[in-house]
Amino acid sequence: MLNKKDILGLKDMTKEEILEILETAKEMKTRIDDSSKRIDEIKGCSIVSLFYENSTRTRTSFENATKFLGANQVNIAVGSSSVAKGESMYDTVKTLESIKNGIVVIRHSMAGTPNYIAKKVDAHIVNAGDGQHEHPTQALLDMLTMRRHFGKIDGLTVAIIGDIKYSRVARSNIFGLLTMGAKVKLFGIKTLMPKGIEEMGATICNSVEEAIQGSDVVMGLRIQLERQTSGQFPTTKEYFAEYGITMDRMKLANENAIIMHPAPVNRGVEISGEAVDSDISRIFDQVTNGLAVRMAVIKLLAEGK
């Protein structure tokens, strides 16, 4: 049983805790593929989605995960809730907890928000992405995808390419992959690389080709225009020509290499449409694996009560 009240990030998660989630997600994947195996094992448990940022994949994934486990789903439209009247997030979550909602899934633009709330309430808090900080379930589903393809994570070389500076996905993946024994290589243009990122233990590359060379997994990152100031690079067309992940550049990777991306994908910006739709792409598998991971997280937290 997972010995955690909350899932806030992978920075402080042990290898054993990550493995427990991945093993549980493996079981959940069989239930997704075969509806006859689904069990309403946490019936009566209520899960609330409280998203202060727009989301399609993550929000829908958590909602379906809740339904597949037989739990109750409560969706809070922040714009039409008491938040719009000036209620603080703490009071909102405390209210939701008072009406017996056991798990609250939070996405917020401010880094550290889920951690702050988790200290204040008894409900289980799941971080669905906080600012530029972490996105733990995305990294967990990425690792599940790698594990399903390669049968392991330990010993893999993973290249993460693109907008490192504004990516919470990159941070969670660096923490998780290094804990699981993988080697992580990073490449981004100077304006999209945060200072001191090498202190996390990843190898910094000088070109996209160097990052892809000899890698087992090549993960592109979306250019996060909504979090940037202007002038990070000339044009998206020029960015793709110089730094985009293409099938031609993928020839530098290891023979059994795969392409990944947390999505949504900007085709022709960070990655070519041909690469997205190729046989070595696991981008759409990641979406299904995200459902399995979120089922695992909800199940383990609910049982931990």
C-alpha cells in the first residue's frame, strides 16, 4: 500500500513508491482493455477535479479513471464557483472536504499551490500540474509507456528536447527517470533552458542531434507560448528547421528508439507530423497509459485511507 497522503511530485518519491504505482497501473491497463475486469472497488469514494487552468487530456483522464473505479466524480467549474466571488482556494478545498470528498485533484498556474493546500487539509491532494513546478502523473505515464515498450526503465537513455524552461513535465520526468536508473539528456535553445538545470543530474547537450544520438527515447516538449514572454526564438518555422524532431534526425537514435510527447503537439514546430504518426511514435499510447496511471493513483490513495 502506498504510504503517502498526497501525490504532489516525483522529487521526493522513492524508487519503490514509483514502482508500486507503475505495477498498479499495469493492472489497471488490463481493466481498460477488458471492461469485464473492471471492479467498483472504491465505490462511495468521491473525487473532485479543481482545475484553475485549461486542460483536456489530464482532466478527462482523471474523470474517466474515477468512473472506471466506480467512484463519484465532482467537477468544479472554477469560473462559476465561489472562487469567482473571492473565495480563497483553501476555503474552497476545505468546503469540498467537509462534504466528504476524499481526493481533490488540483491544477493551478502558481507553483507550490497543491503542496500548500495538502498541508492544510486531511483530504488527499493530487497535483495535476502546478505552474512550472511539477506534473507527476504525466511523468508516471511516460515511465509506464517506456516500461511497456522496453520492459524496463533502468539503463535507458532518454532525450528531452524543447521548451525545458517552462516545462513542469520535464522536471517531473528528470526526477522520476533518474530515480529509476535512466540517463537523461536535455536540449533546448539557450532562451528555453533554465539556469542550473544541470544540477538536477541530467546531461546538457549542445545540439538536437547530440541529444538524439544514441537515445532510446526521444521526448519532444511543446513550446509553451502561453507561459513565455516574446522573443524566445525568431519564428516557429525557423525553430522547426533548426531544432525540430524529424524522422531524418531520428536515424541518429538507437535502433529500437521511440518518440514521445506529452501533448498537445504543435506539428511542424517541435516535431514533424510524420514523426507524430510514425510506427515508432508512442504519443497516443501515452494518452491511454495516462488513464491507467491515474486509476492507479486514485486507487492507491483511496485504499490508503
